[in-house]
Amino acid sequence: MPDTYNSILGFLIVVAVLSFFALRKRNESWKGKLIDKKHRELVDDDGDHSGDRWILKFETENRKKKKASVKKQAFDEANIGDTYEKKKGQFTPTKI
């Protein structure tokens, strides 16, 4: 029975930590310029293609670096030098 409690406690701790980071990211706001775009092809253990990830990198007005994973359409529409704004309550920035 103690193993069950430890497993449940461990699971709850992991969920709490992940929730904390997700909420922290969601509650930040910033404006910045797009400085880089990266496409990553995800590969599984067998070496087979398992998906894609599109990442935009920004430099904020405070000179901090930020990254955002976006959908392919947003990635394709993004141009280096474009200005973006990440509003509080949103997970991804939008072009302004």
C-alpha cells in the first residue's frame, strides 16, 4: 500500500510542477522582434518521422530571448524582423 501512495504523491508533484511552469508562461506578457525560425523534425526510437515542431525565437524590448512553438501556418507567415506581442493569458505571441 505505501508504494501506491508514493506513486500517487509522485504523480501529483509532477503535475503540480508542470502546471506551475505552464501558468507562469501563460501569465507573462512582452513585445519583441522575431530573430530566428527553426523547424525540427521529430524522430521516434526506430528512426521514423513522428512529427514536426516549428519554433520562433524573439528578442524582447528588454533584450531577453524568448521561444514559442507555433503551428506551421504561423511559422510560414513569420518573417525575421516582424514584431510580435505575447499578451497575458495567451500561450503564443501574435504578429502586430
